[in-house]
Amino acid sequence: MDFKKIEKKWQAKWDEAKIFEANVNPKKKKFFTSIIIPYVNGNIHIGHSFTYTRIDAYARFKRMQGFNTLLAEGFHATGEPILGAIERLKKNDKSQIETFKMYGATDKDLQMFKRKGPEFAAKFWMEKIIESSKLMGFSVDWRRKFVTAIDPAFNRFIEWQYNTLRKKGYVIQGTHPVIWCLHDQSPTGDHDRLKGEGESPTEFVLLKFKLESGEILPCATLRPETIYGVTNLWVNPAAEHVKVKIDDETWIISREAVQKFKDQLKDVKEIGIISGKRLIGKSVRNMVTNQRIPILQGKFVDPATATGIVMSVPSHAPYDYVALKELGVEIEPISVIKVEGFGEHPAIEVSEKLGIKSTKETEKLDDATSIVYKKEFHTGVLREITGKYAGKKVSEVKNELIEDFVKQNVADKIWESSNLVICRCTNRCHVKILENQWFLKFSDKEWKNKVKQCISQMKFHPEESRIQFLNTVDWLDDKACARKSGLGTRLPWDKEWIVETLSDSVIYMAYYTIARTINENKISAEQLTDGIFDYVFLGKGNLKELSKNSKLNEKLIRGMREEFEYFYPVDLRNSAKELVQNHLTYALFHHVAIWNDPKYWPKAYGVNGFVTVSGEKMAKSKGNIIPLKNLVEKYGSDIVRINIATANENMDDADWKEDSLKTFSSRLASLEQLVKNLKRAKRKSVNNLDSYMESVLQNCIKGATENYETMKFRSGVQYSIFQIFNELNYYIERCDGIKGCNQGVLKNCLSAVVSLIAPFTPHISEELRYNLGHKDFISLGPWPSFEDKKIDKNILELENIFKKTLEDLAKVLKLAGKKKNAYLYFVTDKELNYFKDPVAYLQKMFDFKKIELYKSSDRNKYDPENKSSRAKYGRPAIYLE
RNA sequence: GCAGGGGUCGCAUAGUCUGGUCAAUUGCACGAGGCCUAGGACCUCGCGGGUUAGUCCCUACGGGAGUUCAAAUCUCUCCCCCUGCACCA
């Protein structure tokens, strides 16, 4: 079969007939869904194929069922990636050039990217994605496309969205600690890090120690309770330290810590420099216990960590104990915490047990630290020495203790990541508190409850994902919704902030409903005032006035309102499971915030797994990211579509296996053969076998339809291809070849199969339906209807008894060797009579000379071994000789 | 650490909610045979162990314990794996 030729042909016909352009039609029920917008820094690849094909298949399924179906697609350019990509391209980054080329850009294109910049590249990839989507046969209404961050009209829509949210009090301003790169002047997200993935800002306590001269040495710790056990401080003699004025106090901190404090909103004034060396040997006063303790040299102290000053608690911190020993200083450890299973000094015990000799054995020391810390935190009880906290558990008293210390001004706080974070630019990051950051108030209880109400009204495919959404709603906290860099829409009231990428792609589905009008009439952004959007989406305002102010004619505005009213809400949104915790849930938050009336809230969500390739995760380094275009050019789209769409269901990962392609192509080829040979089916009469086939067909229609409905395509296709094919083969064989089949029955079956697989193989289905004599588009239906009355349960049962008997005969023959004659004994007349027809078939199949059928109660039967006594209903007894 | 999802006969998958009809579905791989316009396909059978004229028995669904006449399926516990954890698409 020439898949590619067939595909080209039908894609052209669809285009010409505009069958995927969905318009308002009050007489028809609508179905509205959209593809998750792809990011435009490359073409769509095999990773997109699963989600996209599932959505397209579902849209096609609904269209065939008679829904006026709108499948829309837009494009995403918000954020950093395309900027970064062009940046790298300009630096002739090899991997970036390779990536672009893999997706089909030529050298000339790359030159243009460099010359014309990110917006040009974004639009270039948009066109490539559209081309690939068409090759795949996605049934998209392209009149409604847009690019976020680049289309001025869309950006205006985002402005309206945020103005609306702000009016309702859902956008708030706040301060927030982030991991920050000084060099890039931006927050360093997980994937922007060379080192330190998963690290997040943690609040450390700063305990103050006072020099005799009055300056304060602050030490950062997560274990302020050990202040009672501090024996000394550690300072790196090689590091430069700075005297700074903070509030009314003078602090001494490492050079590296100065910027950190500035970034954490402390008013820091540098007033002098002091080397680490000069601090060593001095003594400080522990401001909690009033004890004097020495400052010792600690070469292991990293001046870039926290304040560069470290307090030493040898009884409870393995590092400190080992360092003291290494230094050869005799200091009496002070025990603060009593822990079951340990003696006075847990840190010493553990260090010795692990045989740690040097501060350089960091791995062992980290182990030891974590053992001691966990044990002490969860089960440790504070000793007498801690005064008012004595007898309490560490875990219970910690917060109280911190509050007390801060109140007494013997402690302060500092944000720091627990482990080293290095930015991709190779700079070391620290924590910065961002001021005046704009947040979506996802922590709002009432807002959360509204989302939960929305979830309770929705359908989820698979149903198991519902609980994940509910958990996400509970877990979600305020979400920073704007950044200072990247492409995007500026917050209308605070222009230095740009709405970030997960926050401007949550209600764009509404924009599709009016994008056609905007695109076709070239409506400018300026004309799209908040008033217009209020009218179109919320039904507010006076049409005449709006028309006058915006210079848009009334009909146009009313048309947009009608189109929105007709197509909204979203009937299905489907994505991979990684978006559950963000995009999909955010979309619910925004919908319930903007539209009070639940009738505009999303109706159903679908969630699926990731795509793996031959069992492996996709990765650039593995070279297994295949552009969809390449796959389609190699195999044809229908085969690719059905192979990936049925690779898995529920939330399991879908594995792309090239091996299984041939399973589908051979099935489709034999389907084509059957269609071609249909006219050779000559039998006019109708027999039991025909009713059997009709009954089986009905079951398959039912099974396929029900499974498709909940996006269980793998199970659905089990019916629509595999089961039906096996039954068809059986039917044809029992009819003694295609010429013995009833043409009407066969045609009916073939038409049904062609329709049932059309959501996955639309091109081939169009072709075969045409060959079957229909002149309409199968893409527009009809969907095979399930008719219960066509199922003959009696015949189904009897034919299955017959099949079972075939198996039994084969087994017996295998064990007993070849036989000449067969005798079958039945309990009921019903079975006996049913078996009369296929006697010839049995004879031919097993090469018997003679077959005789008896009622087991028949006195005149031939039964030398009394086999007939074994006959049961549903299982005739067998005697062979 | 927090949250969610899992561990089934070589691999992958169904079955678990609603205990029995489950030695357990389906695809791939593998083995035997058949077929052809000898290109790979296609068809039939087998694929835990033993046994039989279509049968029956034993051992089995991550480990262990329990509930029950009966457990892959329910309860408890342990071990292991995967995913997400935010200013990032």
C-alpha cells in the first residue's frame, strides 16, 4: 500500500473542503479541545507524538460521532529558551547548531536566525510545526493560531487576564527568597544549574559571638540548640574578612558574605577589612552562655558558605570533633543533648566508629553528621545545661528556642542553600530575597476550594489522576508569576515585570474562540481594550459604547461573544503527567478565578505518560529524539499514529517500538485486500455464521466505543483491529473462502472496521471507505452505531461451543495420532442441530472420512468406548477411530 | 525529606476496586510444523514442572505475616523502583 500517496491525496481533499474549520452552528452540539501549545525552538518530535495523536484521535472520534468539533493549536514563545538558543547559535555552539539542523533548518536558515533574531526563529519553527502537524494529519482549524509573547493581540489578552485577576485580588506582591546568580542577574532554576539540582533556599539561624572589642562574629547553623555546647569558633586564616555595619552593630564576616547580606535586604555598610589570620587566637563571648571561647584556625572553612565563620560543637558535630583532633588541641567537649543508644558525646562515638581521621574524609563525615543529626533531632532530649529548655525534645523545642534567641538579640537569620549551587555560567549562586515580586495567590483557601469544586465536576482520564490534582491543589503555594527577563507580556501596571511562561498559557483556550475573527479581520491590539474582552468573555459592558470606543463594528464584537459562548468550555484537555502539578492545575485556578459561572470551567482532563524509545528515555545525548516529520516520511503517518497512540494507556509510559509498526501495516494491508476482494463474495443466503459475525461485530463496536470514550485507545484498538480481524479471518475460513461469504455481511463488517480505526488511521480509512463505495468523508462520520438487537446470544454461545470443540479435536488428534472417523455426542438437540451445518468444514479441516453426530441419550449410537457418558452441555464428547 | 504511582510466568503488558470461573490476557522474543509467485511474511501449535485421548496434580503473581473454606486480588509489615517538588518550559 502506498501510504504516502494516499495521505497526500486526502490531506489535499480535507484542505480543499475545509472540513476541520469549525464554525458556530447552534443546531449542532460542539466539542472543543486543543493541543498543548508547543514551544517554538524546534520542530515537534516523537515525544510530542503520543499526546498530540491522542488529542487528535479523540477530536476525530467526537467529530465522527456528530459533534461540531474544534481542535485548535497555538504556539508558545514566552520565556528564555528561544532567546538562549539564538544566543548560543551566535556563539556557534555546536550542539545548538546540530539541534536546529536535526529539526530541519538549513545553514541559510541559521544565518537568518542570527541576523533576524528570536522572533524570526520562533515564527520559522511555528511554520515547521504546522507543516509536520499537517503531515501527521492532525485535524486542526489553523485559522485560530497565535504565538504567545509575539502576537500583540495575544499579549493584550494576557494583559486583560492579569488586570482581571488583580482586580479580584488574586495577584499580590511579596518578597521571596530564590537561588540567585550574581553574574546572570537572575534566579537560577534547577535546569540552569551545573551543580546543586534540587537545592532550595533554607533559613539558617545566625548565632552571635562577641569579640572583646565589641564586634560580632555571626555563625550560621541549623542547630541553634547546640549553642550550649560550643567550645570554639573556626575561621579560615587565608580568607579576607570584612567589618560591616549592620543596624547598630558591627559584624565581621567573610568577603563573600557581604553581597549575600545585601541581597537579603540587610543594610550593610563596609567599614574595614580584617584578615582571617588576625582573628585567630582571639576569644569571643558566647552571648547565650556568657562563656569565653577561643577562635581557632580552620583551613577547611569555606568563606563562601554562609558567613565564613563557623561555630564548633565537638560533642554533636563530627566535623568539629575531627577538626579539633587534627589540630591537636585539647578541648573538653560539652554535651548538650541526651540520645538513647549513645553516651555523652554522640559525634565522637560515631566518628570513631567510622574511623574518621581527617577533615578531608568528607563523605564519611557527611554520613556521620547525618546519622547524628537525625537521631538527635528526632529522639534527642536537651540536658540540664540548656536551662529552661532542659528535658524537652530537640524537635519540639527548636522553634521556641529560635524565637527566644532572636528576641534577645543573640541570634539573627540568613537564607542559604544546604549544598553548593553552581549556575550554568559557572558562577556560584547564593540566596537573594526578591522584593516586590508578583505572585498568584494560590495559597488562598477560598480559591483552592473553588478549584476543588471544579475538579469534583470534571471527568478525568484515567480516573486515578483525579487524586493527584486534589493533592496538587492542597500542596500549591503562592506562585511567582512574573520575571524580569525573557520574552513575554509585561504586567500592565508594573512594566518592568514580564508574565512568565507558565502563567501566560493557562486560559489561552478562550483566545482560540476569538482568534479567527482577530486574524481574519486583522484586528489590532489597540482595538482590543479590556472592555472588549470583558464583553466577549464575561458578557459585561455596553455594546454600542464599546464599538464606538474601539472602532470595531458591533457585529464583529457580538460575533466574538457568540463564538466564545458557543465553543466554551473546554471539553477536553490532555497532556503528559509532568504538567499535572503545574500547567493543568494552574489552568483550573485561572478558570475559576476569571469565570464565576461553573459552566465555563473545563469539563475533562486527560493525562498520559511519557514517551520512551525502545525502552529508553529520550535524550539528546542518546540521539533518539526523532522529529515527527522524519518518521512520517519513512513510514507514513497512519502507521506512526496508530503505533504510538496504542503504545500505552493510563499514566504508563508509551514505548515507541519500530518492531510493532509491521504488525499494524500488515493488518492494514490485509484490510485493503479484503476491501478489494469484497466483490468476490457471492453468497446471498443468510446463515448462522452470518449472524455470528454480526453479533461479534456489535460487541467490537461496543468495546471500541466505550474504551475510546475514556481515552483507553490501546484497549479500544484491541477490539477495533485485533479482535475483529481474528473473527473476520475465522468467518472467511468457515465460509470456505471469501467467495462463500455473504457480501452484505462482509461489507458491513469492513465498513465498520474502517470507521472504527479512522481516528488513528484517517487517511487509509478515507481511501478504503471510498473504495467501499462511499463518496463522503469518513472524517465527518458516521460512527458505527451499536445495536444490541443485532446480537444473537444463542448463536454466539453455540458457535463458541463449536470453536471449543475444534480445539478439543485438535488436542486429541495430537495426542492420539491421525484418525479416520469422528463421532460426536451431544446432551442437547440444540447443539446437535447446530453442528450439522459445519460437518463438512470439520471433515475438511481434520481430514476425516466420516463424521457422525449423536444425542448422548441415543440408544442406537455407535460408541464402543462409552465416551458419550462424558458429554456435558457446552462440551460434546468425542470418540475417534 | 514531602507527595503520588508502581513491583505479575525471558522482556513488555492485562487482571487487583467487586476474593473463587487465574498457571493467569495480549504483544515481542523463542521452539516445532505448515504454506507460498521463496521476499519476508502469513497460518497452526507449544512456551513453570509433571501427567492425560480433549484431563488432572504440584509450585507460582517483590519478601514476610495475617484474615478466609478460598488471595495475584483484602489487612499489616519490610524491601526495591519510578515521577514531581516551583519562579522553570
